[in-house]
Amino acid sequence: MVALIRTVAYLGLEARGVEVQCQVAPGVPRFSIVGLPDKAVSESRERVQAALSAMGLALPPKRITINLSPADLPKDGSHYDLPIALALLAAMGVTDAEQLNDWIAVGELSLDGRVVASPGVLIAALYASGEETGLICPATQGSEARWASGVPVLAPRDLGSLLDHLKGDGVLAEPPRGEVEEPPAATDLKQVKGQETAKRALEIAAAGGHNLLMSGPPGSGKSLLASCLPGILPELTPTEALEVSMVQSVAGTLESGRISRTRPFRAPHHSASMAALTGGGLKVRPGEISLAHLGVLFLDELPEFQRPVLDSLRQPLETGQVDVARANAHVTFPARVQLIAAMNPCRCGYAGDPAQNCNRYPRCMGDYQARLSGPLLDRIDLHVDVAAVSAMDLTLPPPAEGSDAVAARVSAARAHAGKRGVRSNAELEGDALETHAAPDEEGRALLMRAAEKLRLSARSYTRVLRVARTVADLSGAAGVGRPHIAEALSYRQKVRAP
């Protein structure tokens, strides 16, 4: 007899349908799994056998073959345990094979028969929604699966309770939908004393989704400014929140089905590898740039990152996605992020500071800044110098304007961008850029002179226009004028890389 049930294989944020077929036939007793399984899938034999033994069931003394179809698609992950067990139980006649036709199953089995969590349940639920079938998943992930609308969800705690439900001996209650997390408290801009230029650049970056690089001596407040950014960014829309949660589901970081409307803020250490930042590994998983999708990727001590690691960000920053190519898989993850970076002007951190002594200036500064490639810096819209904070600044009372007031202006600017059909002005391109960011005659003349004098690349030219459009939005102007172009040009690249 051959019994089957459907499950999925994960390729990035895409789910591919997989049919788990089980045949129990006369012959020398053995239990084999075919269909390009990896080590975790091959080990399902031991977990499934132990789970059935915990229920008082023994494998028949026959030849048991599990086929994962299509056979040419690599299968990896522990979520195949549950569908393999169900197909085997159907082939043994323990449960009705026809009942399983209406379900897609994912989940790992423990040795005592419990169904435990595995990454990617939200992706599987969305796939089940498209296939108009139900989903069987671990109890701890039932709330996560319920975010896919219209999908019947069975979330058993163990294999025994699932069998009772299928037989009609017990009914599994439908799990509740996951909660929406309350936004965590963010650092308020009132904590930043002085640094008015840097705060203005931060507001422009938040309003337009622009990349920002802050350069200044140690202790000048660069990291503090970056920590204030989540407090002035608008919340994710429901569609965006689901998109972000899909990445977290594949990465296994979506806890208890709780979805957050707060934009991601990722701050990897400068020792991070290329795979950690862009994704990859033996089992391809999203990296930091994908975990920061639709949010902020903050890279502190930017020149301390390995140069190949930083250069691997160049394409994702331009395209909004990262392609991970391996011999056995080619996976695409979303990576539309806002890059916020911070650095010291030189290795000792005090280049150009008359109060400090840099024995190797200016060579120290040149060598340190040379760690950053020109093409990477060209993709950063706003470059701002963050001066050292004086003792006099620290004694001043907190500024009157905090994050709430700035967030209101940022939200209004983002609303203007939404009317143009984009999430933020950083996404304006082509005809939309020419239509909405075209400067007046005085602004165009200034931009032409600056482009020739500064030798702006085509990328720099368009990024100046995008920033100018954001500056105009913040000031409430309908069009882009000379003052907006002038301010946008003032933020162009100050760090020079040979």
C-alpha cells in the first residue's frame, strides 16, 4: 500500500510543494528515505521510530520506503518528521489515508512523540492558503500559522492527540491568532545634546529612507543618534509586517506567532562574516541584511568590517534583494534596508582634533578611510561629520523637541512618498524620479555646476535628487528648489576612498 501527504521545501521565502509517499511492502525489513534528503531528513527515521514506540506502536517487519517527490529537489530541515510519520501511519492503516489529502504538514518530532517547532511555518501556511488546504503544525507555532488568512490550522502538542483528532476521538481547538507586539521603548532625541546638523541628517534619512554615514571622534554620540532612529520611523503597514515576519519565520526567530509593527533594527558586530551579513551557510539562511528588511541595518565602526564583507552589500543596497548562490541551491532573500553607518575619522579617532594628538596624521586618516571602497560610499546618500561634544553642551538642558515631533514630520513626508507609489523617496527612479524630483531652473543650474565640479556619478546625481525631494517634503514644498538641492549637496561624500 502507498500512502501520501503533502509538505513543503523552503527556498528562501518561497515554499515548494513536496509529496511524502510511503510504501510498506513485503521484503527484508528496512526503513529508507529517498528523494535527495539531507542529514537532518535522513535522521527522521530514528525520530519517527522512537515517537511511534512512545505511543506503543512498532514498525511492521517489512520494507518501508519513504519517497520525497520531486526527487530532484534537495530536502533539508527537521520539519519533514511529522509528514513522514503521518504517511507511515496511513500506510500501516492506523489512520485514514484519504483524510490526509486535505492537509499540508510540517513539524519536528521528539523521541517521546511531541511535535516541536521548526522554522518556516508562516511560509508553509501562506503556501497552504494558496493551495486551499489546511495546515498541520506544532502547537507552539499555531498562532504563527493563523496569520495566513483562511487556512484551517491543526496545532497538536503530540502525535497521539493529532491521531485522536483525525479519528474523531478528540477535537483539537483552533489556535488563536498571534498577537501584535507593543513597540519597545526607543531612545528619545531629547537625550542628544547639541549635534543639530547630525539630527537634521537623521531626520532626512528617516523621512526618505536614505542611507547615512556619520563620521566623528569617539564619544561624539554617533551610536546614540542611531539608537534614536527606531523612535522616529513610521510603523510597518500590515502587509510590510507580514513580509518582515516571513523572513523571521524562515530564520526561526518568530516567537509564539507574535508579529511586530516596529521596523527591524539590526546592529551586527564588525567581526561578522560575509555569510552572517548577506546570508548563506550550509543550510542557506537569511543574513543580517535580510533580517533588517524594511528596517535599519546599523554598522558601527564601519572600516573595521572586512572589506569583502562590506563590498558584498553593494548589490543588495542597489537592488533591494540578495542572491545566495550555492552548488545545490540558488536562493533570493529580500533586503530592502536603510543603511546607517558610523565611523571614526582615523584609527585613533582624533584626526583633525586640535585638542588631541595624532602622530600619524594625515596618513592615519588616509589609510583608515581607504578601507572603504568608493562604490560603497557612492551608495550612501548622506555623509555627516559629528563633532565632539563639549562639556558646555552636556550641561545644557535637554532640547525642547524630542522624537515625537520629529516622528510626526517623518510620517508626513512618508505619506507624500506614498502618494507617488513608493514606500519612501529612496525608491524613486526612472520616470517617477524625473516627474516628482525635477528641480526648478535655479536648482537645476546649481546641480549641473556641482555635478561637474564634484564629478558626481550618475548614481550620485539621482541620489541627490531623491534627498532633495525629501528635504522639500519636510519643508512642505510642492516642488524641488535651489535650497533643497543645496542642502542635499551639502551631505554628499566627505570621506574619500582612493
